[in-house]
Amino acid sequence: MADQQPHTEAVLYTNSGEGGKLKVRRYLLRILEGPDAGLEKRLDSGTYLIGTHENNDIVLKDTTISRYHLELQVRAEGVRITDQDSTNGTYLGKTRLGSVVVRNRAHLKIGGETEAEIVLADEAVALTPFGKDFFGRVYGQSPAMLDVFNLLSQVATTDTTILLEGQTGTGKELLAEAVHQASRRASKNYVVVDCGAMPRELMGAELFGHVRGAFTGATDAKRGLADEADGGTLFFDEIGELPLDLQPQLLRLLERREVRPIGETKSHVVDVRVVAATNRDLHKMVKAGEFREDLYFRLAVVKVVIPPLKKRIDDLPGLVRLFLKDMGRGDFEIPDAIMRQLMEHEWPGNVRELRNVVERGMSLATARIMPDTDDGYLHTDQQQAEGGAPISSEMMDMPFKEAKGMLVEAFEREYLTQLLDRHNGNISRAAIEAGIDRNYIHRLVKKYDITVDRG
């Protein structure tokens, strides 16, 4: 019978902004022509052998088909079809196959008389409403966040790999931690791999470990972070920063749950659940050749897009009250006019920026909470007087990478807005003046949701 491999099941999530949908990826094999016409077989996770011998998972009567003709393996990225060196071959269109992965639909000729098709047959999974406004330490009552909570609370109890996508400051790290705490692995280690902050030359050794003498300076053997997470959860923050040369090793970890320390000749098994997060569009990175396609599909088994604060603005008053309570100022009342200003602000830094604004306001002698200035950042009094760079005191308390990212985004947004205004929304002329590719401007316009006035 089919080998039911727990890590080959593909659960897909569609986060459309109109309510999340959880689907289990399934395929259906249909025999269209030949002695077995009308036969249908649902393909779940695992491997299926097809042929005329009775030991196959799918036994066909067509005498032009070999005893063990082909193999179908359901994988995260699709169905791998592998011909088993059959006499009359397996054809996809007019091409005789060796091995190929198909993702949506495939029409096959098997042997001399049998024609078949593989089609998607996804099954919707009913999500039980989570019913709470907190998932771990993450707060939300808006429909967008409740969709996220409903989904994550359900898949947290499985070992399914999860990819969290969203802008900086949306709470991806806290959601990953909440998934771990809600899982059966909660009593084991939760290990964070910060791909954006870890030195590239040390990342392989840190993640997978090394033996003594593996490289200059390796005076002792060292366990990798994957081994430290054995039995628990391994969280990859900013997975889009993982170097291409390390991605095959991560793929091996996801497919086989195996790691091989640097300098070691043999791999060993680790029991980890992988959660990853990124503020980049991995699918676009795949198309650009910057991220492995097979690794992307392994990571995006359950893909959840975390909404930016401006898309869940109804949560803002509750978040402000939560931050005030955390600071011991739960009795502080924010004037309605100030709350309206907070609600109207764009919040490019999302929930993290909101918290910084609240903390800074409460740290002032006047306890005055105000949204950021029009450029999206708080200014100190001295900077306002001198017209200096918008580097606020709370940014100085942030990690360098996050503070730099916020400044870069503010610059890109302001520069692009003024550039397009000067050229009346003509992207081609704007690209010539700026000396950048017009497609890059299109991407930035979409990224920052900038309205292009072509008047």
C-alpha cells in the first residue's frame, strides 16, 4: 500500500483578505481511456506505484503496461511522476518521461492503450472559530486578525511547516512563538534562527553544527541550532535572507528531518517543527532566481499573510490600551481627538511603531501621545528645530536592522511620491530621471500603495 509519509502532506492556505480558507492539497488520478476507463483514485500524501502486478497500489489491466510501470509521489510542490523504466513508456503530451513534477493538471499516456489525467481535488477544512482576542501574546479583534488566529490555532497542533509573510512590525515573531506554545512541542525548546542578523560565513556552522577541525578556528565540535531544537520548534526569522548555498541543507532538513554538521560525512535525524517568517515576497524571489523553488514549496505548506496595521485599524484602540496596561498606565485616558489622529495615521512601521509612539508619549513629562509626523517618523525637538534626519529616540532603542529598514522605507516612500508628482505620474519619465528601472518603480508603487495621479 501507499507509504504514508507525514512530511509530504501539503496543506495550503489562501489568505484573500475576505476570510481565510484552509485546504488540504489532494490530487485525483482518472483513467480516461483503456481497459480501466472510469477508474478514479484519490492521491493523498505518500507514494503510489502503478502497474499490472497485484502488489501495486493502483493495479491496471492494460497488458501494454509493465508490471511496475510508474510511480506517483505527492509532494509539497506537486506530484512527481517517475517512469520505472517501463517497456512502452509514460508520456506527457508527446514527451516520454523520466521524472517530472506537475502542479495542477497533467494528461498522461501510460503504455500503449491507457490515457489518464491528474487533476487537483483540494478539500476544504472547516476552521473552528478561535473565539478569543489573543493568540499567545498577539492581540486582535478585527476580522483579518481573527482569520489568522483561527487558522494558526488549528494548524499549531500539527507538525505542519508554516510560512508567515508580512511587513516589518506586524508581529510575525510573536505569532511564531504562539504557534510553538499551542503545539504539542511546547515543553521543548523554541530556537530562533535570525537569518538577517547572523554572519553569512558562520550561518552554516551555527545552524547545522560542525566537528572539531572542520575549518580554521573550529577547535571544538559544536551542536547546531537544529540539534538544539530537537523535539521542539525551529523558527527561521527573515528566511528570505538565507544564502542560496545553504538552502539545499534546509531543504534536506524539511524533507528528511536530517542535518549534517560541517566536516561530518554522515547525516543524522532531528525531530523539529519548522516555522519561518519573512517581510519579502518569496514567490517573486523564486521567479528572480534568488530563492529555491522547491524550498519555497516546502516552507509554504501553510502560508499565512499577516495584515499590516492599516488593514486592521479597528484593532488600534485595543492595542493602545494593551500597551498602556503593560506600562502600568492602564488608567490613562487618551483624548478622542488624539485617538482619531492615531486611527488616521498610515503606520508604516505597523504595530511596533505604534508601541514605540505610545511608550515615547508616556515617557514625556506631559504624557502626550501623538502620531508620527507626515513623513512617518517621530522627530526630537532638536531635529524639528534643525531640520535634521528623522531618527527618533525609540528608533535608537531598536535593533540596527529594524531601524535601518524603517528609515529606508520612509525614504523610498517620500522620494517616490515626490518624483512621481514632478512627472505627473509618468513612470517612464520618472525612471529616467531617477536612473532606475521602471519595473522597480512599479514594484515600489505597489509595495507602498501609492496612488499615481496621471492628471
